[in-house]
Amino acid sequence: MNRAAASFYGPAFGDAPAKPTEFLSVAKIDDRYGPVGPDELDGDPAVVTDDTQMALAVAWALRNGELTPAEVEPRLRKRFVAWAHSPDNNRAPGMTCSPEIVQSGPIYRRWPMRWKTRLMAR
């Protein structure tokens, strides 16, 4: 396996078992899974997390062309918009991104309704 592939497999396999804990407090994680946290994948096949999907979007945006902000930004935007509207994506960005996005009105208005509904339920 080459290093580029390993740089995606490692985070993907590391993030997948923790998916069910994403919005839990440390105390709730400890209660539910013990001090070492979850050690099994969720689903069969395991669900690819939004973090992994967004990392792949970044990789595809960096793949071709020059690596300047002027060149990368439109490719990155295109990949994130495609990810946001993909029928295979039923996940919204996590709590780290969500408050900032909600405050950025124009961006939030373009979100798919399923994301808005999930965010407002938090």
C-alpha cells in the first residue's frame, strides 16, 4: 500500500468505530463503552463518516492542477458542494463546523433540508 492510500485508510479506520460517539460527552462514552471507547465498527458494511468523506473531497480537489489558493479553492468548493448534495450522504457536518455555518447565512441557506433538520434537533 502506498503512503497516499495509507493516509486515508488510517483516519477512516480510526474514525469509523468512534462514529456513534460523535455527539456524546466523555462521561456518556465511558458509561456506554468503557474507558477505552468503542472497538467495533457500526453497520455492515461499516458506515463511512462525514470526516472521511470530506477528507476525500479535499484529496480530489488537490489531485490535479496547480496548488495555489486561486486554483484549489474552486475545485475544493465544487467537491464540497457535490458531497453536500450527494444522495449517498445523509450526514451533516459535526458540531465543530455547525455553529459557524449557521452564522454564515448564505451558506446555511444552500444546505440540504435534511441537514437543517438534523442541526435544529441538536
